[in-house]
Amino acid sequence: MTLPATPVPDFTAPQVLRAHVADTMAFYHPRAIDRAGGFFHSLRNDGRIADRSLRHLVSSTRFVYGYALAAVEFADSPLAAQYHDATAHGLRFLREAHRDPDSGGYAWTLRDGVPEDRTQHTYGLAFVLLAYASARKAGFDTAAWMDETWALLETHAWDPAHGLYRDEADPDWRYSDYRGQNANMHLCEALIAAHEADGGPRWLPRALALADAMTRRQAARAGGLVWEHYRADWSVDWDYHRDDPTHLFRPWGFQPGHQVEWAKLLLQLRDHLGATAPDWLLPTAGRLYDAALAHGWDGDHGGIVYGFAPEALRERSPGPREAPPDLAVAPMYVCDADKYFWVQAEAIAAAWRLHAATGDARYRDDYLRLWDYAWRHFVDHAHGAWYRILDRRNRRYDDLKSPPGKTDYHTMGACHDVLAAMRGNL
């Protein structure tokens, strides 16, 4: 570790963000690399491998993202060649193990190299596109694979009648009636990354269309915030997973983490579109972020909770400048008070981008407050990387730091995003 645990570093300094990315990468590299193919997806707090056989599409793609962006950020480092080789290693595993050459789809999970779950998740394809776009930024010739993924999504997942993507299909591309915002949000992210990678004309318009549909049209149907779950006609499904608010990919309730993640994406779109950016992007980003902090910040123990119930919007409708209240004011509306690493990380990125876009010191204060909380509770100063989940009082549940799906993509991604904003690289 190059950054000491105390005092809390100055995260307004680019060199501090770079050092934190390097420290986080050091937890994964090279221990996460499986020389037989791909990466190990289950690591304990001290880096020991907890499961050698399970591979998840989300981790496989996120490892490519992490290594590719590290190869770019640390191009002048002795580790750059290793990061580049690890990116190539991950791409091979995606193409040779996850991808089905007959259907063009990607296995959701593998066990000992054999497909275990062949369900076609649009959420997973979003990360496939993100992996290929990130690799292209690192100098890999993945243009054909980006085009291939776009065509796959257009052929099967795109629903032109509603201007959004369908969510889940069987191996023969028969879709269920479930529709979700999460897949569309991450496709918006992947499309922005694809634009950054090659500047092609189709990526940003589709990303903007998704953002408009989810954060304005669909949000208007759900009290002004982004709800998670919908039916086939994109009507709001208030009951989906009501009995499972902690579901890994489809939790019930409003997710503060997704409100701030959308805020970040809206501001990325605004920067990329420049003079052609619609005027609703900034106020919508501010509204989503402000609501997430107002309803989700835990004034007693710090951090942002995982989920709150729709009743919160009827009882407490914060103004755009309201300071985050003490969570104890309305604890009955918190449906999951746990603190997840990715929620704090996405809020960090959104807060900095809002500060950069508005000049409002409140967002800078939030940025530093969030970093202070994360640095004290989530960052493992002994072994590196972030713990995954804490209870409301910031206690860890177990010693599994990086289960399938994590890889610290959110935490390093937040640092990369803030660095890009600081440097004026959009």
C-alpha cells in the first residue's frame, strides 16, 4: 500500500486518486489471474482464493475493464505491459469460454470452464460491450467485436416500441416479461465508453435515448426517481422482489446507488455532447443525486444505505438544496440499511461531476465527506481494495472481499471518472 491509512488523503489531488487505483490493482494483480484461462472470481479479504471453479460473466468483463484502464492510466509504469497482457488474457477467455459461437450469446456462469447458466442477460451484454470498448482504449483492435455486440443487441434485445432494451432471454433468445432499469443503465454506460473508444456516430444518440427514457419518462411514472422493475409494457412493477430487497442484481425498493449512478452518466453525456446537450441533463442529474442523499444518507453512522421504500417519497420530498437528514427521522422507509461499496463509489463520482458542472461547494463537500467515510470504513488498508458490504453500523459480515461480480470495477471506475473530469477529458 502506498497511501497510509491516516490521515485521510486529499482526494482533490489527481496523484492521490492514481495512487488509490494502483493500490487497488495491487490487491488483484497478479493473484486473480488464472494462467489456465480467465481470472479467479472469489477472493477473501487477504487475497486468498475462495472458489477456483466458478466464473461469472460480470466479473470476467469487469476484469478486462479494470486491466485495460490501468494499462492506459499507468502507461508509463513498469506494470503497463503486465496490465496489457492481462487484458489480452481476459479477452481470450471472453471469446473462447463465455461466448457461444453458434448463438453469439455469452454464458452467464461457467463452472470449471463449462457453461452452467446459459441465460442471456442484457445486463451481461452491456458489460461485454464495456469490456471491448475499454480494451480498444488500451490499443486492442476490438472494433469488430464492438460492432458484433451492437448487432446482437439490436437483433434480440432492442425494443423499438418502447425505446429500451429487454432484459432476460433463454438460450434461444426467448425473452421473459421482466423489464429492468439496471441493464439499460449499464448499456448507457457502455455506449458512452464505446463513443470514447472510437467516436462512432451511433453510440451517443442511443445512450442519450436510454437516459431520457429512464430518468424522465419512466421516472415520471415512479414519483420522479428511477424505479428498478417493470412489466413487459414498461409499466411499473411495484411488487417485484418485494420479499427480496437485498437481491444482488434486482433488489426491491428505490436504490440510492442507481440514482447517483444515473446522475454521473447524465453528466458524462452532457460533457460529451457539449453545445448540443439538451438542457434537462444537468437539473435531472442534480435532482436524482439530491434525492438519493436526502433519503439514503445515514446521519448516525455515515454512508448511504442500499434501499428505501416508495413511501419515503410521499412522506418526505426534499427540495433540491436540502441537506441530507438524519436517517433516524424515517427509519421505517429504509428497506435495506446495509452499506454497499459500489453505492458510495458511484456517489463519489457523481458528487465530483456535479461540483465540476455547477461550481456548488456543497457537492465538493459531499465528495470529501463520502471519501472520508469510505476511507475509514470500506478501504482495507492492510491488504488493499474495498470491502463489499457493511451493516448499518459499518461492521463486516464475512471475509469475502471480492465475490463474483465485484472486482472493484465501481471503486476504480469512480477514480478514473473523477480523474477524467479533473483533466477535462470528459
